[in-house]
Amino acid sequence: MVDVGCGDLSFWEDRNCESYIGIDIAENIIIENREKRPEWKFIPVNAKDKIQGIKGRVVFSLDLLFHIMNTDDFVKILENLCYYSKEWIYIYTWTINPFKQEKWKKLGKTVTDDKFQYYRPLRDYLEIFLSRGFNLEATRWPPWGGIGELFVFRKSKLDTLLKADHSLKP
């Protein structure tokens, strides 16, 4: 399991994971997480910076992407999610633009608060996943409603087989 933008581990609560790597830019969060879960590995790094050799069958990125202000950084993070994943990628992010609400229109804002949040439809970036062998398997709205949606990507079985058999010769 690779958790990009792991934050304070609130998602995990009492859940456990056999092999876990948490990545977060906030060093104070990493220090707290190491105290909470000393058996897990935590890396203090910006999600846009690829960490060579990190791989997991499953990669999570929950509530991270709408905090990325720079589009180039956003794209690098999506590419890194694909790099880290051997099979599954789960992304929870906004699919409804919160900045189209009346209070933001009055301020002339339509996609950002200019500080901490920026709305980009993940569906506009699906080619990044497809070009790296991942298919969008499903999307799910949370039962509590809201503006976010869970995206589930899976590595193509053909792509996985080709990579696994690359050393075989006829």
C-alpha cells in the first residue's frame, strides 16, 4: 500500500495494513504518524517528486488533488500515482466545482480560492492513466453526498502480463 498525501491517517482509524508507505509533504504530520504507527513507513516529500523504487499493489490518494495549486505539479502527481501502482489506484477528489457557488461568483472566482484549493475535473486527465496502462474501472459517490467522488483505476491485465513476461524468449 502506498498512500500519497497520507495526512493524519484519519481514513485508517482502526484499519490495518500489512505493508504501508505513507507520503506527505508536512514533516510534523510524518512525525505524528510515526508515533501512531511505528510499524509503518512514512516519507516526508512533496507528492510531485517521484520516489524511485516505491511500489505497491494498491495506491491511495484521498483528498489531496484539490489542494494542488499548480497544474504541472498536478500532472506530475498523477504520473507518480501510476508509477507507484502495480495494480490498483484509488483517488478521492472533487467532481463538483465548489467555486461555482454564489459566494465565489461574487468574488470572481470559478476554480480556486487562490490559497489552498483548486478545482480540476479528474476526467480531463484520464489520458495520463490510459497511457500508462490503467483503465478507469469504477467511480463511486460517497453515501453522505458532497462534492467528491472515488475513482478506481486498474492496471490492464495485458499490460501486466507483458511486463511479467518480458524476459521470456521464444
